[in-house]
Amino acid sequence: MEFPFGPETSVFKVGGKMFALTALDARPLTVSLKCEPSLAEVLRAEHSAVRPGYHLNKRHWITVTLDDSLPDDLVLGLLEDSYELVVDGLPKRERDVVRSGAP
């Protein structure tokens, strides 16, 4: 976890690339995640707790409000998808290192 935007915003990275960010002290808690554009459109249409990414590329990022309106497995799946999207975008050598679990 890093704090490149100040102490109030936690940034989670893999391979040096951001896959999630949140203000852990904010209420309601929100988390911004990378998302496939077509899925992001569907999620925003179906769930009021899913909005375009706050201060991020609105096509590739969503901001999810964690207000218990979304099933936990959906939120966990979105987090995992965000991580995998970022890993998939890494150069092959870095991608292989991340997927092997090597330090």
C-alpha cells in the first residue's frame, strides 16, 4: 500500500501499477477499481452503488460505494478482476514474476 495522493488515500499496486484506491477513513467507504468497459457500463446501469471512477478514466475505472447494497462476492470479484486486469497489462517478464509469487 502506498500514499502518493496524500495520507488520506490508500493506493494498492501490483507490479508498480495501481489496481485499487480508497480513503480508508471515509464514510461511506468507497473503493475505485479498474474494470472492463462493457462490464462497467452494465454495473453502473444496474447498481446505484457503482459510479464512474472518481478522478480516474471513467471508461476503465469504477468507484464502488461499500454500503451493503452489493453482494460481498460481487465486490470481491470486482477487486480480483481489477488486480488481474492490471497484471494482464504488465510486461510479460513482470507478469510472470507476479503470477509465480516470487518476490
